[in-house]
Amino acid sequence: MPKLNTFDVVIKTGANGPAALPKWAINGFVVEFEQSKGGNGPGETFEGTANPGSFPHSLLIRGPESGQWDIEETKVTYYPNGESPYTVRLGAARLDEESDLNIWHERPQAVFDV
Amino acid sequence: MPSWFSKVFKDKNNAATGTRPPLGGIDVSEDPEPETKPVPEKRRLLVNAPVLEDAVETAAWSADVRIKARVEKDNSACVLMVDRPILEGHSAWFPSKLKAGTSSLAQTLFEIDGVETALIHGFTVTLTRRPTMHGDWKQLAQEAGNAIRAHLIEGLPVVTPEFLDGLPAEDAILTTLKRVLDTEINPSIAAHSGEIALDRVEGNTVYIQMMGGCQGCAASDVTLRQGVHDAFRSAVPQIGAILDNTDHSAGKSPFYKELPVGMS
């Protein structure tokens, strides 16, 4: 796994979403996004930027402190050190106060036309 | 040092002040009775959302057959994704050119240097190559794409009627494979607390589920390919695709679902 300088996340919330803004976690440490806009209430879209500057062995979006969070889609753009950025899109997920969303994904295999 | 790092450790050190024994010795200070017992941090569940892929653009039938190729992460196979169905309702697996007599498309694919096996299923053709072949897949994939495109444009059948007539009934496949699981596969993986079950058979396509220690295990793909595939195909040579229908992050005891206390 490469050193991850920065990542951007865009989270579209479905029918249920917490009032508080989401946090992210790296290797067990929960951290607030350094830049963010939007929200994660029902139907809202949250955009956040974080600067891990480290080698993650786990990278997560922390579940809400209470209630359910229905995520429709999550888009994560990774900026690894010394490599070109890449984006991974994730489908629906439901989080609660005891769960976190895994957002650490390797660069997708390239698809080419033949 | 990352900006989040100093903030996290500053908070942790602050929180620990007054509770940590002095360095290098025994804490001789009075140990006041705690008013409340510390509550252990709850184990948290790791949710893995499906990774969305941009599907190959499907369009109305036209002479322009669009094909994309993707090489598996371990470089073991190349999946060619076509913008239209190649074989619907069934799947066809060919272990060699000699056994590809019921498919002119497979025979053409085996003409390409290095092709070892071919699996035709739905919108895809999956090729493996001989272990002596190294380097990238681009040339092989390009030749395979050209062969598939030419075959589809000519409107040739992918498999012969004899291939379809020779397929066992779904119930017969299910019964035989269940016996293989009960007598060969599951006893051997029980030592790892693993279990494999048949989910369903559609045509000659087999869907399985991996449970217990197999679920979420990083080696489950190897188990599937090297163990289950060989045993299943030995018992029923006519089966096509064998697909793992397991959600490797769900269930009661997936391999990597729970993280140690304190991890999130």
C-alpha cells in the first residue's frame, strides 16, 4: 500500500442521515475532515477532503453516533504519494453507531478496449 | 508529521494525565476507588459497500461490437466484456482445444498463442493462459477481441445444439455437486472452520456460498479456483461458470468483519 497524501470523498445520503457531519478514521484514530461542504442529512451530499499523509492499513468513514445512516453512493478520490490519483465509487451501505464504512481500496484494474 | 497526528496524540495524552503510572517504577500514589468502572470500547463492524464499475456501454445491435478487457489482479486471467450477450441461459467452459469441439468460437480462441482455457458466460469471455506466458495481456486480449467480434458479426452460433443437448438437468447437477461438497470438499476445509454450500444452479452455471472461516478469507479465491473448481468439474464436466455468491463482509463471523478492540 502506498503512502496516501490526500483523499476527497463525496457521500450521497439516502432516506436516513445523521445531523452531525461525518468523521474519518485512519488506523484506528478518528479525525475530522479538514475541509468540507454540504451535509449528510436525508437527500444531502457531503464533500470532504482529508490529508492522511501516512500509510493506512485501515481507512474508514465513521458511523453516526446514533441512528442509521443510509448511504446511497460514496466516491473516493485518492492521491497516493508519487502516483497518479484514482477514484473508486462505492454502492449503497447502511451505517449505525456500531459500524464504519471501509473506504480503503486499491487502484482498480485498468480496462482497455480491444 | 500529518496534521491530524499531533492533534490525536495531544488529545490522548491530555486524557491520560493523572492515570498513567510514573515511568520506570511502581505507582506508589494512593489508588482512589474509581467511581465508575471503565466501559470497554465496543467492537465495531466493518461495512464493505460494493465497488461500482462503469458497465460496458450496451447499445442496440450494430456492426460495431464494442469489447473491453480487464486483467485480473493476480494476472491469472483476462475477462473480455462484450456489449451484447454471447451465451444466454448457459455457460460453457473449455479446458483445452481438444475439448472445444462443440464451440467454434472456443476453437478460434484456442488458435491464439498461449490460450489455456476459455469460459463463455453471459456477456463475457474469460481466458487463462499457459504458465509459460508472461508479460502483459494486451496482444492476446486484442486477438481474442478480434475473434469474438468477427464471430458475432458473422452471426455464428457460439455452441452447437449437441453442447446444449448434452447438459445434465439442473437437479442432477445439484445432487452430484452436493455429494462432492459433503464427501470431499467440506471435510477437508472443516479444519479451517470453513464450509461451502451450493446456492443454486441455473442452467449449468453454479453459484456457491462460502461460510465460516472461508467467508472473507483472503485465500478464499485460491480455495475456490484450485479446490472447488477441480472437484466440481471432475464430477460434472459439463458445468460452466462457478460463481462465488458470498458477501465476504457480511454474516455472523466473516474472516475480517470484526476489528480488535480499539480499532475502528
